[in-house]
Amino acid sequence: MNNRLKVLRAERDWSQEELAQKVGVSRQTINAIERGKYDPSLPLAFKFAQLFALPIEEIFLPTEEDLV
């Protein structure tokens, strides 16, 4: 799954650590999600959506593999 977290975080001038604190996870988790190594749980995806005031589907973008 692709995502726009790094861009959204950069637009707000937040570090990975700051974003992690805002949603209650570790900086390593944010790093893994941004790099596409880990897909967030649905509750975590909702936290990101609420924080950025965007629908989940504008933050997390499925790849062709995800749709099959």
C-alpha cells in the first residue's frame, strides 16, 4: 500500500517522532509505514485521517496488488 504520510508530515514540518506521539505509536512504526514496509491497522489509519482531516483513501493508496 502506498501512502502520503511523509508528504503530509513534511507539509506540517513534523518529525517522525512528533507524528508518532500524536497518534500513539513509535517513531519506528512511522518510518516503516512511510517506507511501505508496514500497513497500519484500521484504527491507526483512522487516527491519521482524523489528525490530517482527510479521508483515509486520500492518505493510503492501494496498489494493484492490494486490489486483487
